[in-house]
Amino acid sequence: MKVSQSENRKVLFNIDEFEKSKSVKLRYRNCPSCGGGDISIFYWLESVPAHSVLLMPTYRIAVNYPRGDIYLGFCSGCGFVSNYGYEPELLEYSHNCEESQGFSLTFTKFHKSLANKLLDKYDLHNKDIVEIGCGKGEFLRLLCELGDNRGVGFDPAYVSGWDEGGEDERLRFVEDFYCEKYADVSCDFVCCKMTLEHIHDVHIFLSTVRTITYNRPEVVLFFQVPDFGHVSQVGAFWDIYYEHCSYFTEDSLRRLFEISGFEVLDLWRGYEGQYLMIEAKRAEKARDLPKVDGKNLESFGIFTNNLEKTVQNFKKSKEKWRNFAAKSVEKDRQIVVWGAGSKAVSFLNTLRLREEIEYAVDINHHMWGTFMAGTGQEIVGPEFLRKYQPDIIIIMNPIYQNEVKNTLNKMSIHPEIVTL
């Protein structure tokens, strides 16, 4: 019988003792970034939906969707965090994926500002741009429209005509993963936003990108990923979900690029510290970096103090929200979550909340009438709240708090607002 994290006081395991104590067999034993084998398993969550951005057309499909296990391990050699139970065959990146954040004015403002920054910094005008994992093509379209560039986006989940923006002869989309067979696609700039965290073999992937751009050393790469340092500090267990098999801090991201043969040009945080942004170009050769001192994780900038502290942050956060939900139900207060994306799927499934919360709200109309993976809440639009009149709204990302409040005020709906 598998033992949950809450049932065992020990919080750090090497792979051998973890497999023995939990009666499981991990899928991987070495770090996907540096290849090291000194791994500490520190956080696990079993039987979670394998997808959180896939549209679930019925309640039955949603609650019965295939599940996988999360076993997060920390590599003391490079600081990289990965899911050592990840099974890529469970994933379905198809036209049913709905990951867009572009319906939010807050996010759109950030997107445009980021695009203008990159256009100005690297003089991206009348250039060829490749985007890896382009989603619905929103950011690539921005880069091409604002800089008069030409763009090719790669994503198996791309949906033609999704944004009703019309055809643009400067843009081309390939419904496939970016790989060596597309080495002949011209590019002056490579963009990859919120995709690297979905890739398990990160070193192999970046080495492939380096090979593809080998004859173009002037090409600049821009990658954006979630910041796991931020996640660990605030105990954001809702940012741990199955599609994200790779987790980065500032230092582990830098090291990955350097050992993969890139020179880091800039590394910075954005979106109120939630995202890491890295800019790089091909180096003459990969750097052979010394190992991290695994006994002093704080100086390495990984977590607040150490792995034990990170585990405690997650534990306290889960207890807080379990208690909040339980007390609200006791008082017959109706709760909805605002934001039906990955954070909400992880929040609801980690806490095993089904009957306690009946609906999830989202401004993305493509999601309305579908259901939350694992827990089955119906996804509705904001207008539904006029009739439902919830007592409490939990906003899944605090950065949208003002935007949500403005929407509610316009509808004369005044519930209690809380944010993760």
C-alpha cells in the first residue's frame, strides 16, 4: 500500500529508500538536466489528472480522465527539480487543449510589453522568428505585427482560426513538435514561452535546439518558464501539476543552458515574480560546471531555507485551504473558483474538493460548458454568477484580483474575495 506524504514524518528520500518505503518504482533515476544521480524525493502527489488544459466535454470524462503520479525530486548536482514518475505517453497535446490567457486584459498588457521589450532589445524588425510551443499563436502574432516580422510557430495543439484574427501571410503554423526535421526553417530569433516545463528531457531538448541553430551563432533564444523559487516560497502547491514535469529556479535554469552549450545573455523575473525569463545564444562549447553544494541550498538560491522548509510551506498551505473550504461549507456558504486553468485543476484535485465547490468561472468562452479534470466542476462564464450569487470567490492568481473585482462590480455582485 502506498503511503501519502502526510502519513510519514520523513520528508526527504533518496530514490532507493523512497521506492522501498512507498512500494513504488520510479520511472527515472538520473537528473534530466545534468545526468547526476544524487536525487532527493521531497514532494509527491498520487493519482492526479494527467491533463489540466484539455477540454473535458462531459462530467464523466472529466472525473475518469487518466491519472498519473507526481514524485518531485531535487538534484544536488545542479539544483534541477523534476517529476521522477512522469509518463509522457499519458499526455495528449491536441486541438482539445485550451491554454490561452489572452482573454485577460492584465495578461494582454504584459504580453504586449514583453513583445515590445524583445523587439527593441534585439532589433527584431523584418526578421524571421520561430516560436516553439506557440499555443494558439498569440505571442508570435504580436511579434510579427509590432515588428513587421515573419514567423513560424510549432505546436501540435495549434488550432487554425481560433482567435478569429484572420489570415496573415507573414505567419505560418506547423501542428507538430519542433525537431531536427525543421532545421531548414530560417530564423533570426527563437522564442519558447511556457513550454520547457512540459519537457522532461530538458538537456536533450536544448542540445537539439543548439544543433538546429548550429550554423547561425547569432540567433538569440528567449525562454519563459514558471519560477519554482517563487512557488516554493509561497507554498503554491496549486502550481504543481502533471503536465509540468520540469521545475526551474534562476540558478538551475542558468546552469541548464550553460551545460547545454549556450551563453546566457540575460536572466530576469516578470509577472510579479511568477515567471523566469532567460535570453541566450550559442556558445562555442558547453560549460563543465562544478557541482552545487547540496548541503547549502539557501546560498544556491533554491528555496527559502532548504527542502524541508519547502515541504513545510506546501503542507501549511494545503492545511490552510482545507480548513477554509471545510469552514465555509459548515456555514452553508457557496464557493466558486475564478480561473479554470491548471492552477484550479491542481488546487481542487490536491485538496480533493468536489461537492464543496460546484462551479469554476473563466472569461475564456472556449471553456464554457466543459468540466474540470478530476473533480468535475462545470466551467461557466462570469454572467452565470448573476443567478448563482456565490458567497465566496477564490481567485486562482492574485495578479488578476483587480480585473476580477472590476468585472464583479459591473455586474453588481459583491461576494467575499480571497486569492491564492
